[in-house]
Amino acid sequence: MFSEFLNKIICGKSEELLKKIPNNSIHLVITSPPYFGCRIYGNETLGRESHPLEYVQKMLSFTLDIKRILHSEGSFYLNIGDVYFGTKGFSRNKGNYSRKTDQHYQEHLIVKPDGKYLQYKQLLMLPERIAIGMQEQGYILRNKIIWEKPNPLPSHSPDRRYPVYEYIFHFVKSQKYFFDLEIAKKLNNHRDIYKINIESFKEHQASYPVSLIKPLILTTSKKNDIVLDPFSGSGTTAVASILTNRNFIGFEVNENYCKMANKRISETILSVQNQLLPNEF
Ligand SMILES: C[S@@+](CC[C@H](N)C(=O)[O-])C[C@H]1O[C@@H](n2cnc3c(N)ncnc32)[C@H](O)[C@@H]1O
């Protein structure tokens, strides 16, 4: 079927690779797509649209593709952050991976404020807009998990509060879906707020922590199920899948990240084989 995709990170655009996955075949999708206007991962990648609503449209085309391939008892976790209109960002890192470069800022200046939705300082509510669009596509929203970060990225605004959380939306396709309540209770993972530090993996500055992803996998999939991350980055979802005895598929457009993630995966498998890392359940 799609065995050539299994248990590795495939380098390419998820929009194109998803077409090769059959309907209703994936048990679990966990991903964090590029946020609007935050980082430069390459030319013409998601998140570089000039207008925020163009980003929402592209995301909704992506979520429709996921709905097609998601198993009827499956779950789709979408981790996504928000952004302010016209915010001049800052460069924490040099080069291609810098956050909110001047180049990026220039791209966004193409869209002028309209005095309504598009006003400077406006928090754009992009996660909520995407989530509402997904409900209109027929998805059922089960939880709006708050990922609270005790070590958030610096924020320099003198006239608003410091953002310290992001959403992880838990969507399903049908009312009868797989959820292991016993494991959720056993893991102390039955509440909708997770307080977990940000951890970046090597030069990938936007990775999420393995400890955030493992309980999602354990509660909403079974051993040997397939977990897909269409925006794999450094391969965190794949690592969490190995540690929980699941199969995985990863897509990633940036060649350097693909290499980094595949190396990280091989090292994880070796550590598990040598019992240096535990794999659970
Ligand atoms: C927020 S990061 C994901 C980080 C990941 N969760 C981790 O823990 O490392 C988003 C990733 O999506 C990739 N990307 C952007 N557009 C893409 C596309 N069209 N297809 C596949 N990957 C894409 C970027 O290169 C980036 O690595």
C-alpha cells in the first residue's frame, strides 16, 4: 500500500505526498505546521503568505486532505500558535532559521491595515479561525488542550501580557473514536492543560518536546498503529512513536531537517535496542 513511507521521514511537500495515502488509513495525526509569518523554512512554504486569511485557507485545504486519510476511529492533534498583525519581530538566530526576519517582515508589509481586522497590534486569532473552519468541514472538536510553557520565548511588548501557552486542538472524524481512558488516568493525563518546557532539537528552533507528544499517542492509538506527522521538522513525533511502539510516517520539505530527523530516528532506535531509552506499553 504505502509501505515505502513507513517508519522514515520522506523529504517533500506534504500537500503532494498526502495524495499517495489511501482514504481512512491513518490512525493518528499529530503535527505542528509552520505558524503564520514566524519563521522562514524555505521558499514558498506554508506560513509565508502575505495575508493571514490566505494562510487560513491553505491550512483548511490541508485539514481537508487529512480528513480524507484519517481512519474513522482516528484522532488529529493540531498544535498551532497565533501572531499579531504587522508585528516587527526580532532575530534570535542568524540565517535561514531565524525567527521573524526583516525579510519576513517586508513580505508582510504588502498587506496594509484596513482599520478593522487588519490593525497593528491585533492578535489575529488564526488558531481559532482554523478550528472553526475545521468544524465546518465536519470535524468534531474534542479538546482545546493548553500547552503551558514555563520557559516561553522572550516577548518585548510594553503594553500587553506575556503569551505563555499554545493550543493543541484534538479533532476526531466520528463520534465513535478510540480513546484509552484507563491509560489516560494511569498517565495522569486526563486534564486539558499540559505544563511542559519548550525543548528545541539542535538547530530546529520550533520543535515540540517528546514528553508533550507521548501521552497523546498512548491515549488515542494502539500498539503498531500508524502515526503521521506531515510537518515533521526534527522528527519529534517519530521519536515519540518509536518510544511507544507505534509505526510512523513523516513528511518534511526542508532537506537539512529530513537528514537531521532520519539521523535522530536511527539513534533513537539504537538506544531503544540497547535499552538506553525505555519504550512503553
Ligand atoms: C513548526 S515546524 C515542526 C516542528 C516539529 N514538530 C518538531 O518537533 O521538530 C514545521 C515544519 O514544517 C516544515 N514545512 C513547511 N512547509 C512544509 C510543507 N509544505 N510540507 C512539508 N513540510 C513543510 C518546515 O520546514 C518545518 O520544519
